[in-house]
Amino acid sequence: MIRAKGIVLIITGAMLWGATGPLMEWILSHSRISVPFMLTIRLLIAGIGLLAFLKISGKQLTPIWRQPYWLKRLVIFALFGMLGVQYSFVAAIESSNAVVATLLQFLAPIFVVIFVSWSIKKWPPKYQLYGIFGTLLGLFFLLTNGSFNKLLLSPEALAWGVAVGLSFAFYTLYPSALMKEWGVLFVVGWSMLIGGVVLGSLSHVWKSDEWTLLLDWKLSILVLTVIVFGTVAFVLFLSSMKYISAIETSILSSMEPLTAMIISVIWLQQVLGVWQMVGALLMLVCVTWLSIAGDRNKKEV
């Protein structure tokens, strides 16, 4: 039951995160809102909201600022984990599209498996290798529609995709000690606020003329939806790591591109090829296999 809870948390979080992709793609392509502005607003509002909720619930928010060891770890996670994932993800959307950007996160399991295997000085279990191979094969079909000559990816998109994978792997592995010591909502809230302040300072968000765009109530609702979905997704993702391994959490997040794909087809009317559908099915099969096999092999993990 405990492991099942972790699987439900990560799948729900992955679907919410996947849904934010098409929403952000629409916002970026149908308005003058820039990546730094949208992310600054998203991180600040979400961070302040989570910390306000914790304060109302009676949680002390400032003790970590008097403990240099934990504060250093929090800042590192905020910049390279939280801000790294969010910025590279949205930048990948801007340079490609929501489906491709979400799929590029599947570079992360490779980095996670390599790091975990290196740290325990042991080859990964066969089921993980099979699952990753199948997932990457499905990813290949989704990105190319089955043709080596049709890799629909610009160098910029590929670079941001690698950044997404690296930061997502770091986001998966790094904060476990922080969460155990301070709690998931505490870590997510402060890391979002720190990331938002840093990004806003670098982009001089207070001088932006994009604030007037938020007077459009339809656009404001979409931005708010992205903030809520993204915040809940991050909380569920980190919470899932209490119940399942980091590698399983990383690979089970394959529900993200599938969700993004479905929404993009229905809402943005993006057409998928036959081999792209084969890739989606292959990824689903691999996710199911990893979930079942992981229960038998969790001692190896």
C-alpha cells in the first residue's frame, strides 16, 4: 500500500506537470509574455502561497536561515533544482513545443541511473535497463516519427533538453535530506521563493512592461492555472520519493509527455504520426513494466 501511494502521487503529479506544458506553449505563442517574466511570477506566487499556508498551519519558517549547513543546501536546490528545472523546461517549450520539451525530460533517468549505480558501485537491475531502453526507444519514435532523417529538433532545443534532463535528475536526487529534515512543503515553498527572487532580480522584473498584459482576465486565468498545476505537481513529485525509489520516480514521470501529447492534440490540434503513437504506447508499456518489476526488485534498488 505504501508503494502504491507513491505511484499514485507521482503519476498524478506527472499528469499535472504535463498539462502545464501546452498551457505555457499557448501563453508564450499567443501573448508577449516572456519566459523570465512568467517564471518569476509563477515562482514568487507559488512560493509565497505555500509559505503562507505553512505559517497559518503553525509552522516556523525562519529557523533554517540560522543554520548555515541547511541553508546552503536549500539555496543550491533552489537554484539548480527548482529554478533549473522550471527555466530549462519553459525555454525548451519556447524553442520547440510542449510535447517535445516534456519528452526531453527522459534524459533524466539515464543520469539518475548512472549516478545511483556509481554511488553504490553496482550495475543497475536488468528491469531498469530494459525499461530505460524501451522508454528511450519510444522517445525516439515520438521525436522522429520513426525516421533518422526527421529529427525535429533544433540545436537550441536539444541544448535546453539536455539541461532539462540534468536539472531534473538533480531535482530528483538532491533534496531527500532536506525533505526529511524540514518537510516537502517547506522545501518547495522556500526554493520557489528563492528561485523567483533570484530570477526576478536578474531580469529586472519590476521594470517590465509585461505587467499590463495580466489585465486580460483570460490570460490571467491561464497563468494562474499554470501556477497552481505546477506547484501541486512539484509537491506531489517530491512527496512520492518518500515511498518509491528516485529511479522509479524519475521514470514513472513518463505520464508527463503522454498528458502533454493528449492535450496538445485536442487543444492545440497538433497531429501525431503513426510511429509517434507507437512510441507513446511503448512508453506506457515500459512504465507499467517498471512499476510491476520494481515491486519485485526494490531490494536491489
